[in-house]
Amino acid sequence: MHLLSLDLLTLRLPLVSPFRTSFGVQTERTPLLVRVEAAVGDRTVVGWGECVALPRPVYSSEFLEGARHVIATELAPAIVTAQTEGHEVTAENVAGLFEHVRGNRMAKAAVEMAVIDAQLRASGRSFASWLGVDAVRVPSGVSVGIHESIPALLDAVGGYLDQGYRRVKLKIEPGWDVEPVRAVRERFGDIPLQVDANTAYRLGDAAHLRRLDPFELLLIEQPLGDEDLRQHAVLARELRTPVCLDESIVSAESAADAIALGATSVVNVKPGRVGGYVEARRVHDVARAHGIPVWCGGMLETGIGRAANAALAGLPGFTLTGDISASDRFYREDITEPITLDEDGYIAIPTAPGFGVEPDEDRIRAFTEHRKRVAL
Ligand code: OSB
Ligand code: MG
């Protein structure tokens, strides 16, 4: 496979409702799509990737314009250099071409995705098959933002349960934690329920967070800062609720460190956060070797990332329900055919070549704010 071109498309997609977390409110998403064209024999194939960086560096240090810049000025040139030197760029080796660039994992993941998709479309193979996934569907969980009031939250959760979601995650922050959890438990009983703080607490809040213990949550996600592994280990010993890290886990190595320290007893795997699907699989493998369950996180992906995540979540260590919801959880109109829930609240793992969904180029054009071609 010889890569011919790389296009960077910045889209603006309105959300069906505002999504509030402890770090801010999102009313739209601005996905950065990577579109590559590659020559395979005498054919040209297209591959798509999606960058999950937010517009501002409030979830992690990465942000949309930074990711776009790094792809254009560092990652695409690394592909050019490799190809000029006669090396073939593949799904298996592309992440390795970016090792000299520090961090910027979401940018790297997006380019790796486009290369994976192109290569698998060229060979007619599904992403699930490439990963060695036998599962045909994965259970679907929903992440529920911070609401204006408890009644509004209960309405939202009730609506998602009616749609069939199999697990609910509540976003929490100081002032919106024990009471919303209590209200959801009182109204909906012992549904699979977990919470996500996105770093909103400090170790000194341990006694307060212990008040969540009676509600038998599946886990509390990232209560403390992203660099606070030792403090998470201390906190984990003070809580009955299992601690699960998200922001802190940026590689298989950091996952191994967090597990060894006792900072996490569950791991949220987000391919963008760890630098791509190959690394995400390594995180899964390390966790599995330690008997640590993992689940697939989400970043409000379009159908492209959602389809890829569904396949990843088919790996055997993904024993907890992930944040892979239907397209209509966030978007009135997706840029691929919509990802939907089946009658049991599961999402089908695509079987078509590549990520197995068809980005609609007309619809993409309609949502595109900015497009730039990078020479390869
Ligand atoms: O912490 O998991 C998170 C969305 C954006 C940034 C961070 C997070 C989230 C979510 C949404 O919780 C998950 C989803 O895509 O459904
Ligand atoms: Mg999270």
C-alpha cells in the first residue's frame, strides 16, 4: 500500500442536547477527520480516521488545532519520509513512525485509524477480524451529563433506559454527586450504574466520596487529577467503590504502573487517549494479564470512531459495558449510517471491510468548516 494523499477535515456537528461534565459544557462537536487515499496495485482505496481532541485542552492537554497542526507538520511528513526511504506504511507499523513525536496521542490515533481503514478496505477484511474479535455485538452504555435539576436528570435517565441502554454513567462534580446518585437509585433500583468525575476532586474529599459507597456503584471514574497515580492508590484504599482511571492512562506502560500501584482496579480504554488502536489493544492485554477488567470509553465519536470502538470492545477483556451508545444519543444525523441499538440494548460489531461503515461524503461536505490537503 502506498499512501497518496491525506486530507484534514474539520466538521461542526450540533449535539441533540448540551453535554455537561465537570470540565465544561459541549453543545456541538468539531471532529477532525483524516481521509487518506492509497494505491494498492492498480486500485485506489480511501481510509477514514477521526481525531477525538476537544477544541480546548480541558480534558487532556491536546486540542483540535494542535492535533491538526501536528498531523500536518509532523505525522504526515513522517509518512513521506518512510515512503521515500522505500518502507511500506501499514496498519501494523504506522504508530511506530510517530515515536519521535512526544505525546499528541489523539493526533497519532487519528492517522493510524485512516491507515488501518484503508489497508483493511483494500484487503476486504473487517477491523474485528484484524483484531481477532469473534463477538458479534457489544452491550451499550450511556454517559449522562450534569443536569439543571434532579427531576431533569431522572427524565433523561428514564428515557435512556426506555431505549434499552444496559448501563448508566452519571457525570459528577462537587455539588452534584451523592444526591443525583441517590435519586437515580431510588427511582430506577439496582440498574448497572457508575459515575465519572473527570478529575474534579482532591484526596481531601475521600470522606465525602465514601458517601457513595452505599449505592453499590460499578466504579468511580477518574476522581483525582490525571497525574495523581499515588493519590488514587491512597483513595482507592479508602473507598469501597472501585476506582477506574481514564485521563491518567495514556499507554500500556502507564496502565501497568497504575495497576501495580493499586491506583486502579478497572481501566477505561480510549484509543485516542492512548495513541491508537494498536496501543489500546496493548492496554487491554496488560490489564487482562493482571485480571483487571476494561471497558471502552467514548469521546462523542461519529459513526467512524463508534464503529471502530464497537469492534475493539469485542476483545475478551472488555467485560464491562462501554460508553458506546447509538448515534442518536448525540447526533440527529451522523456522517455514516447511524449506529443503533438492537432490541437487547447491544450494538452490532460491523463486519464490512475496514471499520465497516460508509462515511457519506456529501453529508461530510455539508458539515465541513475547513479542509486542508497535506502533500504525501
Ligand atoms: O470522561 O469519558 C469521559 C466525553 C468527552 C470527554 C470525556 C468523556 C466523555 C464521556 C462521553 O463520558 C462518552 C461517550 O462518548 O458517550
Ligand atoms: Mg471519563
